[in-house]
Amino acid sequence: MITNERQFKITRSKARDLAAALSGLNAGANQQPDVHPRLVQAQHEALESQLRDLDRELAEYESLKRTGPTSITLESFDELPEGLIRARIAAGLSQRALAELLGLTAQQIQRYEAERYRSASYHRLCEISRALGIRIRNEILFPQVP
């Protein structure tokens, strides 16, 4: 998941590099007589898969920045960190801006997001959601008893 502009620019550059490598592979596919065709195909498919993943991440980041969703659905509590990161991006806040709202350093927010808020206390998570102006509604689902 892309969490800031720096990562966005690096990912965009890597996607361009992968697209160029894929084009080069396509152009030179017939010029590798000593390489088994299955290996060439596997390399081609791997590059395509990586490029699709990067394109998806780039599109998600751009979409969050551009329009911002009205809600973010989480399937489990484990997805809360990504939800908070998406909410920050959708709110148009940089990591630095969120840090200023909370009286923290930008590096602390970067650390929290890099480690997916593992070291953040419950109290800190509540402060972050308030700073983002979001409301979190939950359902607690009980296991089905057979």
C-alpha cells in the first residue's frame, strides 16, 4: 500500500521500469534461441503480474487523493491500520499534517504507518481517528454454534 507522495513517485518510476522491461522482453522474445520458451513466458507473466500490482496500488492512491471515499469497509479489526491510512490520504492530509494535528513528529506517523500501527496504543488510535474526523462503527459477530 502506498502511504505517501514519496512512495507514490517511487512506485510510478518502478512501474515505468517494469513496463519498459516488459516491452524489451516482448521485442527480444524471438531473439533468445538458447532460452526455453516456457522460461520466457514465465518471465513475461511475472513482469505482467508485478506491473498489474503496481498499477493497482497507484490507482488506489490516486483515487483516494482525488475523490476520497465516503466510507471504508473493514472486514476485520486487523484491517484497521490500512483503514486509518486510507482515511488520512482521503482527508488530504500528509503524514506531516496529521502529525501536527496530534502534536507528534512526522517520523512518528511514518513509523506507525510503516509498522501498521502495531506499537500504537488504543488511546493513540482513538486520537488519530478523531484527528481525521472519522467515525468507526463496528459489529461484533459471534461464531456460529453448530
